[in-house]
Amino acid sequence: MPVRSAGLLIYRLCERKLEVLLVHPGGPFWAKKDEGAWSIPKGLIEAGEDELSAAIREAQEELDVEIKGSFVPLGEYRQPGGKVVVVWSVEADVTLDVEKVRSSEFQIEWPPRSGRIQSFPEVDRAGWFAIAEAEIRILKGQAAMLADLVKQLGRDQ
């Protein structure tokens, strides 16, 4: 059975235009990558955890803010590495300030084989993007989520 993650595709209508919230992964591997590097807030589902609860928890860990609203199932998406991400869409409060995003941290040996353990944020920044720009920035395996959101909302980009 493939590894399963859960996430939220958070959106807002800003001056009648659809925008989505994407996060940029922290750490040295992603530091200089932009196009094709951004993601929805998501993460692994813990043993015995409800999928939607996992998606909400992961978004809170990555954004340091509780996301509330009507969560609508969007779909399940197999990623290039085989992982399956189950996603809900939710309209966010337009006041969600991406400049104040503070995520939890992870530790890795960096530089490799140095014996030195360093901490990095899971997410180093977040941003609101129109669909056309989000399609450029989002990881290739998550692009279908954007198209499905546009379909789900029954609107033009």
C-alpha cells in the first residue's frame, strides 16, 4: 500500500480573482529552487489519524495558523514517487498574512557527511498566487490539484 499524505488547497477570492496559497519547502535542497518547487500544505497521516484531521494539522504546523472553514474533498493524487496525497479545498480568510508564516522545524546533517546537525523550517515562505502563476510554481505532481479546484469552483482562472 502506498504512503498516504493529506493536505489542504487553500484558496481565496481577491477582487473576484481566484488565488491559492502555496508553501515553499525549507532546507538547503530547496533554497535556490522556485519554479516547480512550491506545494500545498500537506504531510503524512499518522497511525489511526483521520485524513482530514491530518490535513488540518499539517497546514497548522506549516503555517502556524489554524485553518477553519468548509472543507470540500478535492481528490486523491498519486505523486511521481508513488505517494498518494488526499486533498481538500477550503476558502481561507483573506486576512491570512503569509509574511507571518512560521512552521515547525526538521533536523538533518548539513553539509552532508559533516557530522553537523542543523535545524531548518519545514516551510521557509508562503504566498498567494493566481492560478496561472501557481501552475508554474507548484510541484509537477500537484498541478492537477489546481485544475480540479478551478473545475470544482466552476469558474475561470
